Amino acid sequence: MKALILGAGGQLGRALRKTLPKEWNAAALARHALDIVDDAALAAALEATRPDLVVNAAAYTHVDAAERQEAAAFRVNCEGAAAVAHACSAHDAKLVHLSTDYVFDGQDDGPIGPEAPTNPINAYGRSKQAGEHPVLAASGNLLVRTSWLYGAHRRNFATLILDRMTDAGPVRVVADQTGVPTHVNSLARAIWILAEHDATGIHHFTDRGSATWYDFARTIADKARSAGVRPAGAIDPVATADYPSPASRPRSSVLDCTATWPITGTPRHWEEELDIMLAEWMAAR
């Protein structure tokens, strides 16, 4: 089987290349090599590689910046998704597209199922919601929603906390927003398994468990200190109301993944995956 990975330079693209099954061959194109909104370039890429599967890991992911750059977010997350979906349809390739828990408003406490109505409360979420529609318009495509993605490479919440641990002052982290930290390697493995099982429609995938951002940050610091990485500074919990940011965030965005796990297998708890990520991060230093 042949795959084409778009957005191959990002943290998910890197993880997809790292976890590629032996039975697959994959071409990988980073953002600088292919603008996914360029129809002609997309057509040329698919014609050259002739993939059975396209994984679109290209995305605008700067949640706060999207509030002032909404057009830029929509260009990649909506127009880009539509262009990739159209190109895949024209070249008879299945599309796997990534979306986010931020398409939901997070007002309910229970886990959110794949068929729950979307209602994003920030520009990033709106751009990702809009990008879901053209992907789902073709019945053979697969849309995977995930949450709180982190890894040992590229800038993300976990590496930010590790970097901030040497600061003199405490790190203030929101303690009243709940979700599921998901290791990018775990997600990448799940994507390949779903593709091999020819899964279609909407699937949710995260690691197990749940946490607040404060829980996540404190656990990162504690584990790093136990591993002797560096002295851990204070992690102070704050309320959302006391930590204003340009973009609103869902209060609770735990995704219900129980329909996906029979295919992918039950993932590790997020704390176990964090141990794996920290070992990889330390090895790369």
C-alpha cells in the first residue's frame, strides 16, 4: 500500500513517518514543499505518487493567534481540507483528515461522542469544523478527532512546560479545563491501524484518562524532576477567569473513543504515554 503524508514537517507528520507500518510505502511532503490550497500542486503530487491513502496532517494550530488571523486559519483548515478532499476524490485515493476536540463547546461534563453536535467557541475550532464538511462529503473518507496533542519534538504544551521549568518564577496553568493529553506517537499508530481496517466516517481517538491542564503540567514537572532532568519550578493552578487569553477554550472536551478502541486496541493511560515521550525527549537532548 502507498500513502502520501501531507504536513510531514509537523509533530504529527513526523510521528506518522516514524510509526509507518512495514507493509506501507509513504511519500511525505512538508508545508514548504506543498501548499495544500494549491489545486495544481496537489494534483501534481497525487499524480506523481499515486497513493492509495492520503493522510492530511497539515493544519493551522495556533489557537490564540487564530483569533486575529481567522482568515489564515480558514485558509489551511477549511480551504485546504476541501482542496485535499477534492484531489483525493479525483485520484481515487482515500483521505484521512485530522480534527480536534475544539469543534465542541465543552459545556457538558460527559465524554463527547463522534455524532455529538459541534459548536465551536473560538476561531480555530470554527475553521476545523468547516474543514470537516468537505472531508465527510465523500463516504469513503476518515475523519479522526483528537485532543491535547503533544510530543518530544516541535513546540507544544509539554515541551513548553519543560522549557519553563528553569524560569525563576512559578508557571501558572489553568486548572478548570478538562480534556485528554494525547501522545502524538499514540495517535499516529492509531491512524495507521484505522487505515489498515478501512475505517470510514468519524472516529475519536485519544489516550486513556483525563486531566486538567494543571494536572498535565504538574505531572510533567514531577516526572521530569524524578528523572533528574532539571529542577522543577512551581506549577500554580489558576482559574480560566484569572488567566485571560484571546481564544475561549472548552470547559470539558473529553472525547468518547469507545467506538474506536475495538479497532485500534485500548490505548495506554496518558501518564504512561507521557513517560514514553519524556524518555524520547531526554534522548534527543
